[in-house]
Amino acid sequence: MSQLPRRASAALASLVVVLGLAACAPASATSSGGESVDCSAAVATPLSEIAESSGDATGPATACLVDSDVPAPQVAPEPELPATVTDVQGTTVTVTDTSRILALDVSGTLASTVYSLGLGDSLVGRDVATSFPGSDELPLVTGSGHDLNGEAILGLAPTVLLTDSSVGPWDTVLQVRDAGIPVVVVTPERSMDNVGDLTMAIATALGVPEAGEALVDEVDRRLDEVQDQIDRIAPAAADDKVRMIFLYVRGAANVYYVFGEGSGADSLITRLGGIDVAAEVGIANARPITAESLVAAAPDLVLVMTKGLASVNGVDGLLEAVPALAQTPAGADRRIVDMADSEILGFGPRSPAVLEALARAIYAPAS
């Protein structure tokens, strides 16, 4: 039987453990002292209409997508099957039927990518992180947190399972494979830098490589457009750039982590025109927050997941739960930017929209 690859499990082990506590984000969040922000009612100013920023805004903000829909082609592609691929574990897998697809991972990226390839009608179930409009009608196959339910998966009679090492238990994945269902394992790494590679791995496995290339081209085009606008409005001088840090918090579980270099959050911060201060102080992947490292990092701004911020009762609760944060410029200015759990680190077809929403919240929060 296939084993979970040592490289993949070691590289993101701590990150997966932390993210495994996450669930779908609510539509609104408590972003500060009890004030609720409803993204469904938000009207956003396009980045092209936002003036150059000094980067010195203060106070909390919530990043809201202008459109929460996942992009998809008007005409679904016809898969060229059978498709034989070698997955990230080195296993040769042949997919002969894509009529009933399960795509499961900790961030919901795989299912949204399948949808954006034009195969959304073939999705027969979902994980707890899959949250694009309409996906809530699909049966849930994850139990507590992101634990896979083997009985629920097999009960849906999937013809192919796409997954990675971010969800488990791994014995359940092997159970599905032993039942004769093709299982394609892709990389668990998520960042702004491997969206295209991940998209093509999924597209190739499902027999729609041309649709994959078209999606990659479109996402790249949109990313370039958004990046140009960010480069225009974000401070250009190194001394003026916003010093950012990503904190993962779950108040009920008493979990407080910093996401550092290699976590994916670093690539997001760089794209946003900021400085990843976790990397500056030598934090890699996911590490527990320490007062010393947080004060040394001296962030101007903190990025958090919406549900995580709500779990500590907003900015006031975060400052109380992490007292060292008050000793940083971000804490003093209450400069906390939150975004839905299923969006902020999804790194998939919605990456341009996520980047745009975060840039607006950082550089022009009033918009």
C-alpha cells in the first residue's frame, strides 16, 4: 500500500495540524469590539479607483470578495479518457471515468479548481472547507474538523478521488483506493507560486489539460492585473512598506500560531506589497506564537482568518489573548485585517479576487 510521502508530511506537518482545526467560515464576523461585518452586503471600490496609499491606515478591516462565485467556463470540456498520471507520491493512476468526482483537501482548493475547469456538475460531495456558492448542496464527507468519513465517501460511489496529505486519516484514503476507486494525490503545498502547477495536475488527471491551460492563463492574466494595481497603490520604498504577519488563532482550542516562511502566507504577503516579518525573525511554516518573537517582528498589520478572530471575540479579545500584540505597532493601531477562512489561504481560481480584496482592506479600508 502507498505510504504518505515523508517529504510532504514533514514539510507541512505543523501547518496541517493547525489548519485541521478550521471549519467553514461564517458569512459575517466580529472584527472589532462586537461590531459585525457582513461581506454579503459589501459594496467595494475597484482597486483602479483607489489612490496611492501611504500604508499607514489604522483600525481593523475585513477583506470581502467583490464576487464570491468561482469562475467557470460557459461550456464544460469533454474529458479525454483514460488519463494516466503519476501523482505526487509517485503512484501511477489511470482515471477512466470523471462522472462522479470527489475533490477533498483542507482548504477547499481542489473542489473549486474542479469547478473552474468546467466539471462542477460532476462533483458529488464536499469537504468542510469547500464553500463556493452552491457547494453547500453537496453531501458532506468530512466528520469532525477535516476527518474523512470512509463510509460517506464510498456511499457516494465516486469514480475518482482527488486529495492530498492535508486531510485524513490516511487509512481512509487507502480504503477508498482498495475499493478500486482511482485516487490521485496532489501536493499539499499552497501558495501564490504554485497555483498553475496545481491546476494542471488536477486538469491532467481529469483528462482536460486544455481546460487547465486556459484556466491557468486566465488566472495569471487576472493576477497580473491585480498585481499592477497593488504595485501602483502600495508604498514602493522598503522603509514604507507595510510590515505584515499572519496569525492563526482558535480561542476555544487555545491555539495561537504564526504562519511563516513556506506556509503560503509569506507568498501572499509578498504579493500584497508587504514585508513578511515572520520570515525576518526566522519563523518557518507554522510555529506557536511567543511574546519575544512577536515583539521582535514588530508588525504594522496582522492578517487573520475571520472565524479565528471571531473565536477570540474580535480585536479586543485578540489583544487580550495575545498581550504581546499590544506592544507592536499593529496592536497599538488595532490594525487587524481578517478574511474568510475558506478564502484567504485557498490559493486557487479565486486567488486574484482574494488578493484584490486583501489589498483593498489593507491600503483603503474605508472603501
